[in-house]
Amino acid sequence: MFKRLIEESTEKSPWLFHINAGSCNGCDIELVSILTPRYDAERLGFKLAGSPRHADIVVVTGPVTKQSLPRVLRTIAQVPEPRCIVTMGSCPQSGNVFRGSYSIAGPLSKYVPVDVDVAGCAPKPEAIIDGLALAAKMLREKRGQKK
Amino acid sequence: MDFPFIKEAVSQLFGKSSCAMYPAVPSEAAEGYRGRIVYHPERCIACGMCERVCSGNAITRSVEHLEDGQDKITLTFNLGSCTFCASCADFCAKQAIEFTRDYHMIATSEEDLLVRGSFIKAAPKKKAPGPAKQADCQAQSGAGVKPRDDGKPVSDPSRCVYCTICARKCPVQALTVDRAAKTWMLDEEKCIACGTCAQACPKNCIIL
């Protein structure tokens, strides 16, 4: 019974973990803005978690530099299954203006399966909320499959 | 005791929330917002300027040769690689690229973020057979156009797409290019032989 209660609660409130993989800080600022009172994603249940072990959704920003790649993979490996990986902005999807640079190891989809891409440079806060809502929906589907 | 912000605190307690309430209340992007790209292939002349100025390498152009000598040109815009700087729209001579205010760019696969458009470029009209054919071959190799002695530009009509970029780059307005009439004219008195037009030409068809 307890287990069911916990499962139902986590379904309504997916926790986020944010990884900066060499981002220019534009997307990071936009992600913070959706948690502040203006857009307030916490009213929809999204909460920024301090540890990857507490998270359900991983939000990756930045083009995945060679320096950050082992840390990104290690952090993502610590997030328990089922998890949802969201890339934010153009950088983790393609490298954007940094594509072809000697220090870029991206795109992220080469290393881990990416569930949702939020395009934009940087995306509008409304678009991020849409992307997270889609990620939460996919998370629910993944949990349903597991049962 | 003094409570300096008590009035403000009470008014905020009963006032309207400052939250945007986004999914319940739809929100529209501000005027001039650069969102999803809309490409108008019917206006495009395939000069390739957008591809050159794109900082994120988001634009790719592919040419498919059809059986009847026509070319099917397809431009693909990868929004997952775009910085939304609008350089391509600024440089487009024919206003074929448009940035809309649509910011809903959420994808679950890479294919969802591609904007495609293609058009068929008509083959150049063939002149009467015989000696004209020979001239055509010459023009294609560029041998038909000889550079001038005075360093002023000459255009190769076989390669020119009449995109008018050279005319707009010319610092002394010595060039007149008419897209409809397919003419390229040089005002020799105005020309200062600076070579800007040759540098700007996306087809490298101006010879100095």
C-alpha cells in the first residue's frame, strides 16, 4: 500500500536535475526563470532536486564538452530508472555554433537516449514548460510499462 | 514598533498573483520574436547566401537532377542547430526565409525539428541547334567570358542567377541587375574596379 502511495505521489511531482555541460548560461538562466514566481513550474509539481539520485527528469544544457562528458555520463547513470532525459536549447542536440570544435564531444544523443528536445537558443520559458510536461507524460508511460 | 512594509505585504496578500499561469492561459511571443522558421520555396533562387552566413550550419541545400534537365532544389533548416540569429533572413535577397513567433519547438525525434522546402529550377532555355550549341559549351566552361584589361568586372551569364547581391554591395551603384528581364549591366563611368561585387557573388560568376 505504501509503495502504491509513493508511486502515485512521484507521478504527480517529477523532480528535475539540471546538468550544465558547457553551456553559455543562457539556457541555465531560462531554466531558473521557470522555477521563480513568474512562471512557477513548482505549481505543476516540478521541483529542482539537489542530487541526481532524487531526480526523475534530467535537463541537460550546453554542447557537451570533452571535459564535461565523463561527468555528465556519471551523473546521468546515478539517476534511477525510469528517467527522462531532456535536452534544452540547440547545443546538446547538434553542437550549434560550437559544432566542429576540438573541445566538443556532443551531440548528447551519441551517448545516451534523449527523450525530449526543446529547441530554441535559448528556448522561451513557455516552451520549456511544454517540454517538461511532455517529459512528465513520457515518464508516466514508462512507469506504466514497468508495472 | 515600526513595520515599514506592512502595507505592501497586505496588499500583495489580497492582490492578483504575479504568476503567468502559462499552460492554462496561453501566451503569445512578443513582436519581433524569432521562432520557428517558415521557408517560401517559391521565392527562393538558390543563391546559397543563407547557407554561407549560417553560424550553426543549420541550412543544407541538396540538388536532385530530374530527367527533363530540370533541377529539384531542396533546402533543409535544422531548428535543432539554429541560433535564431536571423542572419539568413537578413541576407536573403528574395525574402524567402521568415521567422515566425511560434516558439513551440518540442520534439521527440530529430525529424520533428527539420523545416524543408523544395522547388524546381527550370533548365536554361536552349537556343537554336548548331552554332549556338557550341557557344553554350563555351559559356559553361567560362571560356566564353574574358576578363577586361581595365580591371572592371564582367559577369558570366551562364552562371549568374541575377540575385542582385552584387548590385546592392556596389559602393558606387555602378551595377544594374534586373531579375525579371535577366540583365546584368555595368555603368563603366561609375565603376571604380574595387572588386566588391566579385567577392559578394555567391556563384563566383563575376570575373575581374
